[in-house]
Amino acid sequence: MSYPRRLVGSALTIAEMEARKIRHDSTELWMRTVQPALWLLIFGEVFNNIRNLPIPGGFSYVQYIAPGVLAQSVLFVAIFYGITIVWERDVGLLTKLLSTPSPRLSLVVGKALAAGVRGIFQGVMIFALALIIGVNLRFDPLDVGGVFLVVVLFAMCFASLSMTLASFLKTRDRMMGIGQAITIPLFFGSNAIYPISLMPSWLQTVSAFNPLTYVVDAMRSMLLTGDYSGLPLDIAALLLSTAFFIASASVVLRRLIE
Amino acid sequence: MDAISFDVKEGEIFGLLGPNGAGKTTTIKVVTTLAKPTAGSVFVFGVDVTRFPERVRQMLGFVPQAISVDGDLTGYENLLIFAKLFFVDRDERKKRISEALEYFGLAERGDDLVKHYSGGMMRRLEIAQALVNRPKLLFLDEPSIGLDPYSRMQVIKQIKDLNRNFGTTIFVTTHDMMEADELCDRLAIMDRGKIAISGSPIELKKTVGGDVLTVSTTGALPDSIPKELGSVVSADQGTLKILTEDGEKAIPRVTDFLEERGVTVESVSLSRPTLDDVFMKYAKSGLQEGSFREARSARRSISRHGR
């Protein structure tokens, strides 16, 4: 069997493994929709009443943060993968996965794909909620498809980043800590829940280097504005960092079992 | 670990014994390509592990020390996923999985989540994987650790069956000398990163001396006994100790010899060297402490899976 075939086949098997686990117990998946729902229903609704927020394009605040909340929830799902892989190391599963003839790369790609699938579930739930509470988004099939593509890439990117970190940090406790330390600053240092123009200038500089800003920007252009001019750059940046982190995770992953 | 060298013959059960920290698990990790050797070379059926790790892994099965089945999947799914990762032919897969579950007595529980299995069942499921993937060489790192005596017996029997009925070459590490004696065709004892001695269990036991007969008698003991019966170790107050090659065969002959000379034999006991004696002779670096620690960690891993 050729290398590409083995790579794709094994990656799909790893993703299948995750999907089967979710099918047996999907509680976690549903619990993870609570947080974004609260952001939209409570935070969004309350801040909707502040009339003088300088939101570009004349959108309501709930409309404005919907893509941001989606990006945030995908980020939270993805960053969790480093903890999962450490847990799998602790129960010996990782050793067993690494002792199969499947390429190491396929293990990382498979896990990242699984993160993408979870991300899509988050997307579907948030879109459903937006429809129910009457948040007006552009539900054009192409745009929605584009958003899902960004969701999958973004989830793959941060799941691999998380697995790379796990290979160096090696314990669940440290991964929990670093997860918090990464996600919260990324979230508040981005354009997810307020326009960059509101930030102090130092934070504006930081947010220009924040990948979440580009993801939210891409989603917003498809779901709200329909202005695709920034999209190629957003997606190129995302593709590049995804490829980089997948490669780095598959190189350093063996550190976990040494 | 120092330079070690040994060959495992095709079709045999080979045991690697040694106290903790002797380097058994490291040896397995190098051969299964999970760790890189700092120097030297390892070949698996003629394939270099450092140059073609994926080709080597294709030929191997590995059952690590800690139970490593996935508790959140069913027994069937565990076998299915790992069959796919080993590129087992699609047409063969289903048939082999149901055969393996049947063979290891897990067919009825195949659709249950593995976290509800007992420790022994989890172990058997891991070994069942070998029947699906059909590796040429199967590694078992402390396969029976943390199991109750009944599950242990079942596991040992199934390892033997796998070897006998399917010709799988098996490489096993263990602390349990009884198990090693029962299971292995040949074994090697490792100590402090070196192979201290290797051979068949019988050969190894010979190195710590033969069988010893202790004969209690009344009457005057003869001055000497014929060479073919063995040699007298001590003769003291009617108790005669004889070192001999094959104790069981020597019992009636020694009894006849003594009775012919008017000595009444009251009792005969036979003590044979065990692998324990061999082990104590060749591996001295603190077995006891280590084995407890390891058993504890294996038990922990079982309870973790049964959350």
C-alpha cells in the first residue's frame, strides 16, 4: 500500500475512533454548547442594549459577536486535545497507537480531523441557536460551507498546537493550566466580542498577531458583511499555521512516551 | 543499558526475565521501534528497526505492561480500529474479529464498552488483537501482572495456544518464575542492562545444581552409594542427602539400594531447583521492591479503565 493511502486511511481511522466514542457518550459534546449559548443569550442580549458601541456596518451586537462566539467555542474544543493525548499516554493507549505500522503523521492528522468534526458540531449548534433567537446571519450555502471550512482548519490548527505543547509539558495538570493561559488571552485580545478600535493601542498591536482575529475576521466576512477582500489572506495564514503545527506535533509526539 | 545480544527463534516462546530497572521494557521499546538505540543494530526478521520502523511494526504485535485497551469503545470496536491501523485486509477483518472474540471467550461481551470488562477480560482482548492482526512476533510486557490466579491461568493458556495453533513467535517479559517456567521454550535473565544467562528452563536450572533427595532411614547407613544413583552430600543421624540428575527416577532406585542393605527407608523427599533459584543467582538487584511497585501500577491502570 502506498504511503499517501496509508496516511489517509489511518488518519480517517483515528478520526473514526473518536467519532465512535462520541456516539457512545455524547454528553461532553452537548455540555460544550452551553457556554457559547450563554455568550449569545445572556452576554449578547445584555450588551445589545448598549447603543453607542462602534460596531462597523450597523449590525446589532448579537450579530457582531455570533462569529466570535463560534470561533471561541472551536478554540476551546481544540485546545482540549493536548489533554486528551496526555490522558491516552497515561492509560497506555498512545504507546499502542504508536506501535502500529500507521505513519505518526496520520495519528496527528486524525486527531486534528476529529477536533474539526467537533468544531462542526459547535457550528451547527450555534447556527441553530442563532436561527431560534432570530440573529440575522447570511445563511448562504457557500458562506456556511466556507465557515465550516474555516472551523475545521482552525480546530486542526489549535488541536495540533495543543498536541505539540503536550509533548513538551507531558502532564495533564500542566496542560489544563496552559490551556487556560492560552485561550483566555487569545479570546480577549481578539476582535471576537468587541471591535479592535475600542482597544488601547498596545492591545491593537497584539491582536494583529492573534490568529483568532483572522479567523473571526474570515467568519464575519462570510456571515455578516459579504466583503471577501480579506479572505484569501485569512485562509492562507490559517492553512500555513495548520500545516506547521501538524508537522511539529508529529515530529515531537514521541517525546510523550520516552 | 549496555550492549546486549540475543536471538529469538521463529516459532518459540522466548522469555526475558530480570528485576526492575534491568532494562527489559527498554529492550522491548527498542525492538518495537518506540525508542531509538543509541548504538548497535536490531533486526526483526532481517529488517533493520532504525531504517524501516514502519515495516518492522507491521510484523509486530505489542501488549504493553499497563492495560491499554480503550475503555470508551466496545471490544469489537477496539479490535476493528487496530485491525485498520495494521492494514488488515477489509474482507478478512470481520471474519477474523469474530473468530478472535469467540476464541478468547469474549463473543458475548463484544458489543459492551470495554470499561465494564474485568482486568482479565481486558488482557485477553489485548491478546485477541494478535489473532486479528496476525503479527509474526508478539511482544507481551508482564502479561499477567495484577491479575487474579484464575485470569492469570487463562491468559497463560491462551498465550500458549496462540503460539501452538497459530505459530506466532512470542516474546514475553515477566517477574513470575513459575509463569516463565510454564510458558517459555527459552529464556534470558537480564541484570543491570546485561544478559546474565540464557537457555532453556531445564538448562538454566541445571546451572544451580541438580535434584536433591533427602532420605530418612533407620539402621546403619552404607559408606558409599553407586555413582549412577548420585553423590552423597551429607549423611547425618539417619538422614541422607543425595544430589542426583533426575530426582524422580532416582527415588525407587535409591530406596531399593538401601533396603537391599538392610536399611529401612521411612520417607523420601525431593527438592528440585526452581527458576527462582536461577533468578536469585543471576539477578541480584532488588527484585522484591520493584515487583510490588509494578503490580500496584498495573492494578491502578486496570481501575482507571474501569472508571
